[in-house]
Amino acid sequence: DTMQQSADGTIKNAVKLHDGLVVESVLIPTEKRITACVSSQVGCSLGCKFCATARLKRMRNLNPDEIYDQVAAIRQQSELFFGRPLTNIVFMGMGEPLLNYSNVIAAIEKITSPHGLNMAAKRLTVSTVGIAKMIIKMADDGVKFNLAVSLHAALNPTRSSIMPINDTNTLEDLAEALKYWYAKRKRKVTYEYVVWEGINDKPSDAEALLKFCKHVPCKVNLIEYNPIEDGEFRQAGDAALQMYQHLLESNGITTRIRKSRGKDIDAACGQLANKT
């Protein structure tokens, strides 16, 4: 296994698996928390145009131990390098967690078990591109962790142009699944949203997001975009982010602009592509 540390303290691990394949996990330190960002698959099959992992294609699902071990290793690093406990886990590394559902759930059961890492489920967040039937299944299964959705556009043509999954899981399908989730779980949903120049930086895009936010109680993370090699996607300017934030917050939607960490070692959101 190899490890790189960013100027901002972020640590990226390249974890070699038993069959020689490699996945990446990231430790993200901030003043108040230390978060483990873990992978659920080697590569990914979903082909989101802005994501480095999509270029690897999906090699295979991780088994529960391979997911659990990423968290256990980051917990050790947290104590070793920062003298503080691991506080949060996000399934936002490589892969789509809901396409490896049973193994992700088995890993989470071990992470939250007193015989495992004994972490509270409310400190875990599973992020999905929005596979409607699996969101419904999670609600039926009574899971206790938080749900985040990589949304990035709230107009079908725009979303389909950057996220092919939207052709089969439209925003309407997603909205129905999220209403079902909220009715069962009563947990706010987090929308992850990058604003790109010329793609979703117009007032009409922000208005569409505001409308989508009215389906269920939610909060929005406007995420700084991390360019990938030969990337055609460019982060929109501050004015566009502020336009989004002002519109959402003036309508009662909690909105944060998230600065990325670990960019200098390709450890930031959307950059995990086994380049180490």
C-alpha cells in the first residue's frame, strides 16, 4: 500500500487488493472532524463525464472486508498523524455504493457493531448518483445512515448529458424515490452539486435546483470542482456559486460552498483514478 499526504493534511491511500487491483481511500482532516472517504468498487461503470474514476471502468465489487479495512486503516492514521479519533465516514470514493449494496451494508454493519469499530450509523453517509429502486430498498431496509445524492443538475437534458444514469433514472424517478425515503426514514437528504461554466451556471439551472429541493427536506453542498486530466469541465466563477447560494438560502435551503481538500495529490472529489 502507498500513502501520499497533501499540503492541507489530507492523506490518500492506494490500497492493493489480493488480486493486484488497487483502490483509493482518503483521510480528510478539518478542525472539528476527521472523515474517511472510502471506495466500494474498483473503478465504476456509470461513466459520469466529469469523474476520473469513470475512466477506469468497473473491474469488480469490493467485498465487505475490503471496505471495512479501508476504514480501519484510516482510523489508525487518524490517531497516528493527528492524535484524534475518526469521526465520520463517507462512501464517496471509487464506485457506486448502491451497485454493490449487500457488501456495503455488510461492511457498515461491521463498522457500526460493538465488535467492529462501534461507530454510530448517523456518522456515516452513503452517496449515490441516484438509483431510484435502490433508494427505495434502503428505505424499506430501515438503514440508519445518511443519504447523499450526486445531483449536479436538476434539468433532465443537462443531467443526462453529463451523467448517463439519468437516462434510466430520471429526475422524476429520483424525486419519487427520495419522497419514499423521507417518508420512511425522516432523514434530510444532502445534494452534492458542482457548478460548471457553460453547463449549469445559469439562473434557470439554479431555479430548477430550488424546485427539486422542495420535494423533501434537504441541504445542498456546492462543491468546488477538481479538474481531471484533459478535462473539458471548468469550475464556474464565484458569481455563479453565490447566485446559487443566495437563491437557495433565501428560500430556506441550507447551502454550503465546500472547498476541496487534497487537490495537489489528486485526492479530491472526482479525482480518484489510481495515478499514484
